[in-house]
Amino acid sequence: MKLLITLERDETGMIIAECPTLPGCVSQGSTEAAAIENVREAIKGCLSARRANSLPLYLEVREIEVEVA
């Protein structure tokens, strides 16, 4: 399964990784590689918890266009 993630550096220099298709599925790492590996594990945990609670495995994410002034 392939899922999109976002990566953003916070004010302390840590890289925050989040999976938009899984609300609340966030992790971090001191390097991009560490953040990606950590969010990969978080995703596995989130999917397992959603499955155990009979929730949809993920939310649908769509791309839209927005005009920026």
C-alpha cells in the first residue's frame, strides 16, 4: 500500500512526518530518513488500530486547485 506523507521541519529542527489519509498519524525524526521510518511504523500502528475498531482503513484524499491572491 502506498500512502502520501508530508514532511515539515519544526522550530527545534526536528522533521515532522504526517500521513494526511490517516488523521492523527504523526511522527518525527532528527533526519528525513528517520522521520520517514518512524512515520512508516506509526502508519502500521494506525492501520492496525483502525482495523481492530472496524473503521475505514484510510480517508480519501483529493487534490484540488485553489487560486492564491
